[in-house]
Amino acid sequence: MLKISDLLSSHLITINTGSADTVLSSVSTDSRKADPGSLFVAIKGEKYDGHDFIPAVIKAGVKAILVNTERTDEFLDAGITVLSAPDTIKAYGEIGRIYRKHKKFRVVSLTGSNGKTSTKEILYSLFSSKYKTYATGANNNNHIGVPLTILSAPADTQYLILEIGTNHFGEIEYSAGIAVPDYGVILNIGDSHLEYLINRQGVRKEKEALLKATEANYGTVFINQDDPLLAPLSAKYSRVKTFSFTTDADYKGNIMGFTNDVKTILNISSPAGKFDVIVPLPGENNAKNMLAAIAIAMECGLTPQEIIAAAASIKPAKGRLNRIEAGEFSVVDDTYNANPDSMKAAFDYLGKDKTRSRRIAVLGDMFELGENAVEMHISLAKHLKQNGFEKVFLTGENMKHLAEKLSPLKISNEHFEEKGKLAESLMNEELSDSIVLVKGSRGMKMEEIVKVLIERGNR
């Protein structure tokens, strides 16, 4: 793992008692996972203060603790090595960066307004078929989750797949500085986190920090030539690989059709030649995610034959266009999160689905859209109409504005102040031979509606 002396290379961390030669088995911020021989970093969060759990971790056998400088005196008699820092969250990030620099694994980092987690899962499936691979778990893509993922990587890791998220300016620059990427990709630029990033230009500015960090590490950046805000960046960086469905690129994708079970047949033109691969995930967006992942995987040594074989093991990420059969109807669980682009992509996916005769949507508010939030909710109306939705159930303050636009389009709709009332209505709705999309921002917890629908279907 690391020695205390390694951590002292950071100007943020000071040793107060104990030995700099202490060897650490692991680093943890969770007192429940503090192992004998580990370093426990006390972080103060919204709900808990890690300093309150120090007696418990000492009892568990940790070798060292890292505390806030202002509270150092409280723990000097703990009988173990005591480190301190003015900001333990930033110190934790520094420990992640130091560990990353000590290890020989290669880092693939990705960001984007849509598709980060799905692409991460695709990359993990491809890479793990050939290399010892570790990847971001759950939603650990922020300033704490990135160092957590790095520090959790097993010693024999060859490739680390890091998802990097943001909702404020400067967050990707910070996380990418910890990750030190060898390969970096921005999947797309969309209307995400506009409450803080203002507009799409702001989103690009924030996300480009990942490419800058990759370039600074003499790494390779991957550019989506189909995104008008990203395509110009291909001339800006020295080590670039491009991918596209519409124009010449290093990796060119073409959707050839669909299998009987609605999987996409994707043709790839690559430096190694042309080949077809089955994308076992629903929707055109996942074909785009697959193209980006294939470009990265091939640049890291995977052959077309290895990619074709590994693709069969790819599973959809939870809450992302997961189709669940519930008796006489089908549920599409896309509840993980939502913004205008991912909403429209989900509508398009159901619009192409011919396995059921009726399309129904159950939609919750989209968050962090700033001053254009009402307009962006209203903009969904025409896409629902174009894709043949017969009825729409809505909840959330901003979805009231969408409801007002649906009736003139002759789309039956109901708005509910409470999700409980919405759930009651769905229990009595005629759903036979319907496919029901459930989607909303994370904070809307629309997965609760999915659970209700599945329970109804299994009665």
C-alpha cells in the first residue's frame, strides 16, 4: 500500500505523533470498513462527522488517523500515529493522487452529460475480458468518490476505469488532477447541471478539464466528432483519436439493424478493419456509448475478435433503460437520473419499440436546469407526441407546465402532487399490452413507482 512518509510529500498533511515509517494496509473514510493496519480519514459531512468515530476505529486496530488540524489536540494521546490537515477532504484527494502515482495501472477517465455510467460498464466488460480491471462503483464519481475508487483498486489492477461527474465549475479539474488520466473522453455535451454551469458552453468548459488533464499526462484524448461542441477540440490536442457515426473518423460506427430481441447490430470501421458487434443494450444512445468504448478499448490493445466476444457479457446498469416484463405489460426503468437529452432519448427508444401496442410515460421533474427549467420541461411535449405516447402520468412542480402542453396535443395526462396518489392511479389504470416508461431526476426517487408497477404485474 503506502507508507506514512509517502503521504507527507503532500504539503497538506502533517505528522503529529507516531512513525513516518508506518506501512498502511488501506485507507478508509468509513469507520465500518476501517481494517487493522489501515489509515482512517475523518471527514465531516452533512450527516456525520468522522471524528466522532475515532474511538471505534482505534478499537478496530487502525494504525493511523488523519484529523482536521483544529481538532488535533483531542487525539494526541490515542496511542497511534496521528496525522492532520486543514481540510481532510482535500487531504483524502491528495492521498488518492499519491497512490495513483505509486501504481502502474493505466487510468481511463470519462465524463459527459449522458451515458457515463453505461459507458463505464461497457468499458469494464470489454477490458476485464483481457486485463485485470477495476472501475468506479455505485455513484462514486465526485471529489470523494474518485479517490475512494483509486484507493480501492486491487494491487494487481492493470486498468482503472474512472467515471468523473460534476455539477459545479472546477470539480472535474479537481478530480482529474487526482486521477491523472492516461486516456480521457467526453461522451457528449447536453443540458445537464445548468443551474450551476449556465449553458452548454459552460458544460463544455467544465468537462474539457478532463481532456486538459489527460494531455498534461501525455495521454490520449477521444473526441466525439458528432457533437458540434466537441468536434472542434480534435485540432486542439496532440494525441487524439476520433469517433463518429456521421463523418470520417478513426472509429466510424453504423447501425445496421436490430435483432429480434431489439439488440443493436453495430458495424465498426477501425484501423484494424471493419467488423460487426451486437450491442446487448437498448436504444441508439447505447450504440453511441458502445462506439466510444470500442475506440478506447482498441487503442488499449483489444482486437475486434476480443471485443465481439466480450460484448456478449455486457449487462445494463441499474435504472438505465432496464426492461422488466410484468405480466400483461412491460416496464422500462430509466429512473437513475434525467435531463432533457436523456428524456428524449428514452422517448425515441420506446417510439421504435413495436413489442407492445400502447406507450405510457410516468415522468418526474428534471433538476438543476436553472432559469430555463420550465421551458425545458415543456419541450418534452412534442417528443412524446412524435413517439406515439397515449398517456402520461406526471409528478413534480415543473411537470405541471408539461401537463398544460399535452392536452392540446391530444395526449391524455394526469398530474399528481404526491407520488403516492400517482401510484394509486397506476394500480387502477388499464395497462394491458402497454410498455410503460418511468423516468425522473435522482431526487424524485421514481424507482418507487417501478416497484409499484412490478408488484401489480406480479399479482
